[in-house]
Amino acid sequence: MDESTNSKVKKITTFGLVTMIISTIFGFGNVSNAYLQMGYGAIFWYALAGICFFFPCGLMMAEYGSAFKDAKGGIYSWLAGSIGEKWAFIGTFVWLASWIIWMVSTASRIWITFSALIFGKDTTTSWTLLGMNSTQTIGVLGIIMILAVTFLSSKGMNAIAKIGSLGGIFTIVVNVIFVVVSFIVLFANHFRLAEPIHGASTFITSPNPAFQTPIALISFVVYAVFAYGGMESLGSVTDNMDQPEKTFPRGLIIASLFTIGTYVLMIFMLGWSINYKGQMTSSSVNLGNVTYAVFNYLGLAMGNALGWSHAAAATFGVIMTRIVALAQAIGFLGALFILMYSPIKAFILGSDQRLWPEKLTRLNKAEMPANAMWLQAIIVCVIVFLVSFGGSAAQRFYTILTDMSNVSSTAPYMFLVGAFPFFKKKHYDQSFVAFKNHTWTTILVLFVELILVVGTLFTFAQPVLDHDYETAFWTIAGPFFFAFVAYVFYQTASKKHGMK
């Protein structure tokens, strides 16, 4: 009976794997952020990050997942089985921190989404509450959002999180609309680009004054690497594949080419409708609302290209803004509900229970670690408060949030990539093996690790050189702070329980 049941389990095919990778990795927000930061110049760096980071890391994650197919702790189990429990605890704590920083960013950005959905544009820069400025007001609203989502998630209201699956459908529709409208604009304008090309250097350098120095250019690597983040969630599916030793590399190659190509093409397509200096340099456009600004400009460009009246073109721009805002709102809400409990639950239940206070490991009636979730919510709210009341204007506020999120999301890969040679020495039983030569594996690991470390350091160094110490501090503070807390936490707990 069991053998019959197992034989009927549907295996993941190459096509299924490709769609999983693309839906997990690709995000249009990365396209608009790239264009705002670098213009056409982002194309080279996104392609470089895809080839030098996305592809090799994907193969590493697949090997981890293949070896630890029965482990429930996710990347904690991967690291513990490679470099020991202490470093696994610290690395996973930093990974959890990346999601906490993501919540900090999303709790504030989601109000821009609501504004774009209701008003057809970002009006948050004019929002005030009880005498607070707009940045502080958004911070307070973000805190309210985190507390509300934590309360509902701790009650086990997973049905709300399922709304997020609709976000995937809307996201596909939004991308299709973007491509179709962009081609209409291109044809209607007789292939005349809104952002002209001035030689090959256009696709490497940036028109943005903030990205003119070599250090600033290399720091953009972190933005590019962040665009390919999320591979650690795919490593555990190798044993559900049909012939994983063939399916995974084939699917990864196809998905890599498609994802890299899509990022490159869409960044280029933004230049068909949007002139960088004319529209992207506006003080009202920032890393928090650039996606909505892009769709508004795209709607205007189509109306103007087809000879519509200014009123009709402006109306279509508002419609485009609301379409993308709806998709983003559904996706953000769904992700917030899931990520409020999923990472912390996996970490706490997957690690040695002696490392945690008994209250944090306790599950409530809804099988949720409510105490741990509320502690997490308090940490998120404190960071939101400190950043939003730190005196930043809206543009710098969202730059800080974006840099914090990017660096925090990149940091866990330093642990996962760095641990890979030690993992290979363990000679685990694996259904999928991509790296067979130890010397070349070590060289590749050092190369990828160098990209991550240098990109992160330069992301921190650039605001220091610009004497923007607030941005520099918050950019690097998250990973280092949580790594330090994890180290102290582990050392204290392990000594208390006599763990070796």
C-alpha cells in the first residue's frame, strides 16, 4: 500500500522547477530600484551578479537540500551539519534578522502601496499625525501594522496569509501589462527611446550622481545580489524531483538564463518610456515609491505616444499605478502574515531546545510560538521607531531601509557559501552532486564570498565617504548586532546547560 502510494507521488519536473525558481527569485521592484539607482548601468551589474552569484549558489543550495532532506531546521540544519551548532546558530540568527529587517522595511513601504491604491499616487510625503512629520507618521503606522499582523498571526489566522497567493497571479498580470505597454510605446514612438544610449559605457556607468565613484559602483553589487535572493528556500525540494541529478542543473540553467535575461531586458525597457534625468531625478521619487512612479510614467508615455489628450494619458497613468499597487498590497500582506511566524518557528523548533528560554519555545493553541512572535514584533517596532524618528527625510529614509534590507539579506549567504567546503568534506549521502573537484569548489567559494564581502563593505563605505553616517550605521548595524546577540546568547545558554 505504501509503495503504491509513494509511486503515485507527483515528482517535480524541469518545467515545474523553472517556474518555482522564477516565482521565488524574480521581483519587478528590483527592476525599478535598479533603474532609479543606475539607469541602464544596472544591466551589466545584474548580469554579472546572476552569472557569478545566482547560478553557483543555486547549485550549492541544491546540494545542501539533497544531503539534509529530512531535516526540519532548514538552513540551521545545513550549517550545523557543516560547521557546527554554534556557527549554525549565529548564521541562522543573522538569517532571521534579514527577515526582521524586511518586516521593518515592508511595514513602512506598505503604506505607500495603500496610498497608491487609494489615491493613484504616493501621497505619504504629505501625511502628518499629531504634529509628527511624514516620515515619523509612516513609522507610527508601520508599528501599528506590525502589532496588528502579529496579533492575527499568533491566533493562527492562516486563511489571511493565503490571500498572498493571489499576489502571485496579480504579479504575473502586472509584468505582462508592463511588457505589452512598453512595446506599444516603442512602436508608437518609431523606436525612439526616452532614455538615449551613448555608447557601451551607458550599460555600465550610472547617470545617478550617487553612483559615480568605483566604490559606489561596486556597492551596487549588493542590490544586484539581493535581486537573486531566496535560493535557500529551494534547496529542500531536490528529493521531490524526477532525476534530481539531471533535473536540477537543467532547471537552474534555464531559470537562470530566463531570470537574468528578464531583469536585463526589463531594465532596458524602462528606458523606452522613462527619461532618467527628466523623471527619475525628481525629489518625489524614492526607493519606496519608484515602482508606482514607473507605472504612472509608463501610462503617461503610452497616452502621449498614441496621441491621447493629456487628461486621458494622466488617467491611464493613475490606472496603471493602481493596478501595480493592488498586486503589491496583496503580496505584501500575504508575505507579512507568513513571515511573521514561519522563519522564527522553523529556527526555534529546528535548533537545540536547550538554547532557548522555555517561554519562547512554547506553542499556543494555534500551534504558534506566540511569545517568540511578540518578542520579534517588539524588536521590529523598536527599529522602525529609531529609524523613522532619526531625522531622515523621506528619500533618505527609504534609502536606509533598502540598504538595511539588502545587506541583511546578503549576510546569510556569507555563512552558507563559506560553510560549503566544510560540508563537502563530510561526504554525506546525496541524490544530487554538482561540485566534485574540491580544489575548484574552494576557489569558486572564495570567489563568491569575495563578491559578497566586498559588495557589503563598499555599501557601508560609500555613505561614510559621503559623511552620511546615519545611513552607514543602519546599513551595517543589523547583521553585526544580531550576530553579536546570537554569539552571546549561544555562549550563555551552552554554558548553562553544559553543552559541548
